Amino acid sequence: MANEAREKYLLAGLDQRSRGFTRMVSIEQQAETFRASLQYETLLVVSADAASPAGALADLARRLHERGYTQLRSRLTFAEGTYLGSQEQWVEYADPERAPEAEGKFFRLMRRILWIFTRRSGD
């Protein structure tokens, strides 16, 4: 059936403020594509259309990573109206690598602060 959630997953992780959360994610199928959606507080995130539920979940995780969410993992909880509980394994979505330029900015800032303090103490 079009636009009906056939599968539901638990998505767990840390939000952008490093608070733990667990929320239900619905997977909706329209024709041959799948879309995952998550409501967390005031945030609604919807994946792009994907060829499979796993693809939709991966895109949803990518979108959450872009917003600063980390340690994301999902587990199938409902399939075709049947509650699966904790029978299924967690699927983890690796956090993206920190951009080298961001680390470079941090170290440049720290060197500048150190330079300012050592310069003042040398007067």
C-alpha cells in the first residue's frame, strides 16, 4: 500500500547536545522506493527516496550526522505489523571523520592563544 509504514525501526544515538535518545523511525514505501522519517523534539528529518529500507535508513543517518548527531544505530522493531522486540541486531552508522581543516583551525587557534600568553609572560 502506498505511503503506509510497513516497517518501524528504533534509532538510538546522541543528539547535537550529546544527549542520548531513542526514537521510532517509520519506513514508508511508495511504488519501488522507500523513505525513512524521524521526529525528534521539534526536528523532523526525512530521508531521500531509496531503493531499500536499509538505504533510506543510511540516508537518514547521514542527514542526522550533518546536524551533529553521533553514535547512531538502528534496529528493526516492527515488520508487517508484527512486533519483533529485540530479536533483530543493531545496525551501526559510523560517525563521519572530522574534517582536517576543522582540526587545523582548532590547532591554529590554540597556537595563537599560547603565543599570546607566552608573549605577555615574556614582557
